[in-house]
Amino acid sequence: MKKTLCILAAGLAFGSTAHATQYTLQYTATIGTISDGGFPEQFFSSATANGNLIVIGDTVTGRFTFDSEQVPVLESDYGLAAEAQYGYNAATTSFVQFDKTGYSQVSNTGSSYIRVTDSRDPAYSPDSVHLVGYTYSYNPVFSSAVSLSLQAPSADTLDGTALPSSEFASLAGTFQYSYGYFTTGGYQSLLFRGDITSLSVVSSVPEPGTYAMLLAGLGIVCWRRRAAKLK
């Protein structure tokens, strides 16, 4: 048992340094407009998505989950700005729920992504983060997408195109939920848009300080038991 505790402490010491952190961006939004997204665009006071009535003023809660160590699937450099796109894997997922009806959607595996844009010129544009999660259903047949468009207060908020974590607290932006379905008259689409009212990020893996406290405690146990044996 004593040897097992010491081996466990060593294993945690090595394992924690290599373990990526999974972050969850949590948000709330309020629906401000409902439209068909057409040309010309028609606006409504309410609309039905998958049998659920959504009206202007409804609140939305949602989350995006992503892995801090994932590698970009696409990188671009435009001179005035650099861009990196992450996701399309099991680690990047999205969930959204309309609070009044309880209507919710979870993105399909491998269909969510996060695009980070780092501006190099304040006159060009501020830094930004765009998050998208797609859902495709065959019974009933429909497609939907959750989109968060977030902007930083300046062009020096983000340090490069790495996935942000604490920087999300300084971002603000808009929410959009698109819903498309087939009727006897053909394909129809709806857009539910609104302002994001809150953003927060939580980590599902203990921070390094937590690991350090755990290892210190196990180390003390090993030392005390060894000292007692030598007496």
C-alpha cells in the first residue's frame, strides 16, 4: 500500500503535466429578432422551430466545449490579421437551449469549430472569436446551427491565434440560431438573433495548483509512513 501511494504520486506528477485541459464556454443571450434570412428579409414576432414556439425576448443558454491542446485544422495570414480554425473533432461540441420552452440542440460529433482572428492593426479590426456548432437530423428532417460572433475591445486583447480561455471574459458579441426544414412548398429557414448577455469559462480538469496540493499530500503520507518504519 505504501509503495502504491508513492507510485501513484509519481504517476500523477508526470501525467498532469501532459494532460490537456478541457474548457467550457458558457453563455446566455436574449432573442432580439426573428427572420427568414431572405432577400428581402421578412421579420416575425415569433416562429416555431421543431415544434417549439420561440418569441422575441426569449432567453437562451448554451455552451461550447473545447480542448486547450488541440492543433489548428486551418491557418491563414492576411498581413493585417492572422487566423486559426480549431475543431471538427470530438472535443469541440456545442449545446443550446431556449429557456422558455426547454427546446435544446446538441451539435453532431465533428461538426463544431472555433475560429480565432488576431488583428495586427487597430485601424483594421479588433481581435475576434467565432464559434459554430451544426446539428443535422433525419427524423424529423432539419438542420440547425448555433453561431457566436465575439469581438474584443481592441486589437491587442488576444496574444496570437491560440485558443483563448480567460480572455473570453473581455469579449462581447451576438448569438444566432439558424433552423432549416422542408415543407410542401420547399426548403424554409429561420434565423433567431440576439445579443449575448453573459460569458464565462470553466475548466473540467484541475488546475496545476490542485495537482500540486494533491501530490504534496501524498508525498507527506509516504514520508511519514517511511519515517515510522525506520523508528
